[in-house]
Amino acid sequence: MKAPKLTVCKANEVVEAGYRLSLNEQRVVLACIAQVNSAAALLETDLFELSAKDFAGIFSVSERNAYDALIEVAENLFNRYVVIEKPDPKRPRIKLLKMRWISSIRYLSDEGKVILRFSQDMLPYLSELKREFTRYELADVGKMTSIYAIRLYELLMQWQSTGNREVAIDWLKEHFEIADQYTDMSDFKKRVLDPAVNDINVHSNLQVSWTQRKTGRRVTHLVFSFGKKDAEDSPKPAPRLREPMRYGVKLSEIEKAARPGESVEQVAARLLQAKKAKKQDG
């Protein structure tokens, strides 16, 4: 199994879902998702296997470590779950869907491999995908060692056509299932954000930079700018990308002009009105 030939494809509901997996659990799940034909039907009886040899090749670890990783995953992955908010637009009364990633997993010690099945509820989010899904090459996350880097990379790839994404810090922490941790912003940056961005910049096909936005005096949002690296480039400082816009106004102007309690939309509307009045006076 060669990493460059494996493509991960997930419905955006799973990309934005709440869950927390260990690094090795993420790796096994992604390696198996990459074996799914996302355009075709997927059955709960379909089996996906991953050997220690393939794991080592995809994720650049020794085969000994790969064997240990598969044993760990076989013991714990069945108990991991995913939480999707408002899973069915046609049934608005359903606010949350909590489901397992897999319905079964086996570890074949003599062969050094795991064999698993995805859960019934998970199948629609991995197969017969026609719209609102995110696709990327497994090789682009294969060398990452931060569990948050892989999640953040997926959230950015979801918006790859724009090169910008703004996320609320509370939303990000909730969906990473660390809502009660890293309450101090400097601790969050040190433990989560900086390692994740560095991992993406060093190991993936993206170059990322970020700024923060305040609501009143509190830092509430992260604004990411990102783009594809040039071919055969080693990591470089983040490329110059067009400045993020919100409601027709540069985000930097909104941040400078924001008043306590104002929403981004309110600030933008006020600035546009001021520009319009100035133009009429001129």
C-alpha cells in the first residue's frame, strides 16, 4: 500500500464533527477510509485491513512501532465515537447523532494486521458522496505527529478554494473535545495551535499562517490564511495571500474599528456606510 495513491474522502459533517482519537487511531481510520470508493455504495459487511508493514510505509515509522500501534488501536478504537450536530436537515428535531467509527475490529497477531468494519451510521458519510465533502491525499498528513494538526488540516482543506477560514476558538476546542482544557490562550497556543500549524507547514502540501480576532477585549476567533506550496518546495514562510474579507470589508479594518459588543457584520456595515457617506461628500 503506497501512501501517494491513497486518497481520503469524508463528508464535511465528519470533518466538522466532535471527536478525539489518538494519533495511531487516526492513522488507522484514515488508512482504511482511503481504501473506500467514495463514489460507490459501502456496506457494513465490507472489510478493510491494514498490515503493520503498510502502516510503517504510510506513516514513516518502524515495523516494530507499527505492530505496537495496531495492537493499541485494536484494543481501543471500538469504543471511540463521533458526534455530528443536526445530522438530518429533513428531521430538525434530531439535534445530535452520536455513533461509533467502527462496528468491529480484529487483530491478527500472526499476520500483524487489523481488519475492521465501519459502523452502519458512518457509511453515508464515507460513500456515495456527491456534494459537500473534503478530499485530500493521505501522504499529506502521513508524517504529522500532532493529533490536532490532522484535524486542523482537514478543516482548512474543506475551504481550500478560498484560502481563508475563520473559526471560533470555543467551537474548535469543543469539536476537538478539549473544551475544558487550555483555558489560558497562551497555553492553547503552546499545546495545540502552534504545534498543529508547524506540523502542517513542515509535513503537508499547505503553508499556513494565522491571526487572531477579538470580540471586545477577549480573543475569540482564529483567522487562517493558507495556500498550496510550490512543487518541490521545502517549508518556507507563509505565502502572501489575499487579505481575508468579511461582508465586503478587509478583516484587518474590521478588527481595528470594532467596538465592544459589535458583531463582525455590524462593524462591516458601519464601515461601508461611512465610506459611502465620505464618497458622497467628496
